[in-house]
Amino acid sequence: MNLIDILSQAFTLPFMWRAAIVLGALALAAGLIGVFVNLRGLEFMSDGLTHAVFPGVAAGFVFAGQGGVVIGAILAAALATVVLTLLSRRRVTSDAAIAIILTTMFSVGVIIVSRSHDVTASLEQLLFGHLFTVTTTEVITTALVCAIALALVLVTLRGQVFSSFDERGAAASGYGTLGLTLILNVAIACVVVAASIAVGNLLVLAVLIVPGAISRMWSRGLGGLFAGALIFALVAAALGLLGSFTVSVGADVAVPGGAAIAVVFVAGYMLSLLLRALVRDTSRSVEA
């Protein structure tokens, strides 16, 4: 079976459509929210939130099966969001505290998973997701959670933009910066919860952080930042999905969809860094 036949077959299969819908929802939410993560320097905080949610994901999976993942993730995300938001306001010790929480909560999650009969399979599914076996219910849940995340940011968009560029100015203008930070962190938590269902907890950061980081390399205008992040997120997700399917079917080598997508995102970032360096060197040569 050649490459064209494999690709033409891809979307005749229901599970590929379910995976595509999940990735589309994640790309839209993560593309928009990831811009604010990058502008406000919240990458480490997002990492802490991702790992803090893991015990909830693990507990839901171990005690209630796949159906309990969302409930466990939501409960853990709610608690982690409040704690990490308050810590982020303490400039001196926030990084150390987040690092401690990150390590502790991830370790707790691994201990919880160890209660499972098949520890290896459980860990693999929670860390790397199960993109090709998502159910219709999980598709709907993911789309709903992503819609909530988008709504939270869009409703507070003016304040989020102002606070991202000038937090003191936003506070002086009457915006509640703590409230805006909490809302943004809730939106980030929603993306983490949604991505944990299919992409896996360990790979959430690639989807959430890379699009905004790449877009910021090439654009300075706000509209360009959002457009660039959304386009890259959608294209990279599609390439990762199709690449994983092609290798799995054509070469008969099982490649997890979530891991393939993370690789594409990271590869895109590395390529963007290289191109950026080449553009700068060319510009300097022309000016000289």
C-alpha cells in the first residue's frame, strides 16, 4: 500500500475523525491561550499545573476507569489552579514552590497508578494518551472543556491583553490583575484537562506552549500572534496525526498519536529557531 492510498484511507475511518475533532478543539484553545502563556512568561507555571493535575487523572483512572479521568482531572485542576495562582503572586519563592509541588504531585500520581494491575499500560495511557481510541463521549467532553477555556479568555480578552503587556498599568486602570491571572490559569487548566484525555499529561506542554512561542518569533502585532499560533497548532496537529497513522499502517510500526504530534510540534519549533537565526544572519550581512 503506497502513501497516497494510506492517506486517502485515513479519514474513511471513524476513529480518525474523532481524533481530528479532538485535535482541532485543542489546537484552537491552545493556540489562543498559549499566546498569553508566552506573553506573560507562564511556561513554568503551566508545567507545574500540568504535573499537579496528574494525580487527579491517575486517581480517576485507577478507581473509576477511563470515565473517571475527566472528573479526577477537573478536581485536581481546580485545587492546583488556586494554589499555583496564589504562589505566582509571591515573586521571590514562587519558582521554588512550584518546582516542589511539580515533583511531589507527579510522584503522588505515579504511586496512585502503581495500584493498577497493569502499571506499565496505565502509565503509558495517562502519559501519552490514547488518541486513536477516543470515544464519542470523550470527543464531546474535550470540545466542551476547550470551549469553556476559550470563552473564559475571550470574555476577559481586553484585560488579558492589557495585563500581558503592562500588568501595573492594567492594575492602575482598574483591572483586577489577580482575577485575570486566576481566569487565565483556569483556562490553562481546562486545556490541560482536555489534552490529558487524548494527548496525555506528559505531552500537554508541547500543544500549549510551542504555538505561541513560534508565533512570537515571527510576529509582533497582536493579530499576527494569534493567527500564527492558531495556524501552526492546526497544521502541526494534522501532520502529527497523519504521520502517526501513516507509519502505523504503512510500516506496521505502532506510533502513539500523542507522541507523534509532540514530536512535530517540537520539530517545528527547532526549525523555526534555525530559520530565525538564518534570517538574522542574512539581515546583518545585507546591512554590513
